[in-house]
Amino acid sequence: MSRAPAFVRVAMPAPLARAFDYRAPPGEALTPGVRVRVPFGKREATGVVLESTTTSAIAPEKLKAVRAVLDGAPLWPTVLLKLLHWVSDYYHAPIGEVMQLAMPVLLRRGADSAAAATQRIILLDAGRART
């Protein structure tokens, strides 16, 4: 019988070349590329899940818990996640900063859904006449 992943490794928007472990929400296996709201230092921040795992190098009682899962599905398809990891490795850039730069500003700020980052453009009659 396999256990549900108890931990997630999260990339944070910080100039640090490492990911951070958190306790996953009970019974949830979070997919890589999903944004989560987590405690980070003295504040809360939005990070991106890199992987779900059943082990952590840090004692479980010392790990903080994920406060909120902000997405129901990953922000990027697998091929783009691989590209972001490649960019991080090739340019020696922290993966959390690379992922932050790859998402729209509203999502960086922790908007509750990907729909919040869409724009609506309305073409008026005057604009239609010019086309």
C-alpha cells in the first residue's frame, strides 16, 4: 500500500539556489507547477511546487505546512517546466526566481486563480472601422 506524499518541495522567489520542504495538505498529492501559499520567514509568500515526496531531510515536526493551494492544475505543461529547470541550470539562476519571472504579475502576487490574470479587450466600432 502506497502512502500519499506527505511533503512538497517548493521553489520560492528568493535568490537562493535551493528549494524548501513543507508539509503537504493531508491526503493531497500536489502536482509540480502548482502555486502554493506558504510561510516564508516572517511573512507568507507564493511559491511553486517542484515535487511531492514521502520523505524530507528535515524532521516533520520542524516543517511548516502549506497554507493554501492556489491552483487546481499546473501553470505550465511538463515541457515548459523542463525548460524552466533548464534555464535555471544553464544560467545558474535560482529556480524560484526563474519560475516567478515566467508567470504573469497577478499570479506572482498570489491571485487566487489563473483566470484572474486574463485581460479582456473590447474592440469598439471605431476600431473595427480601421481594420
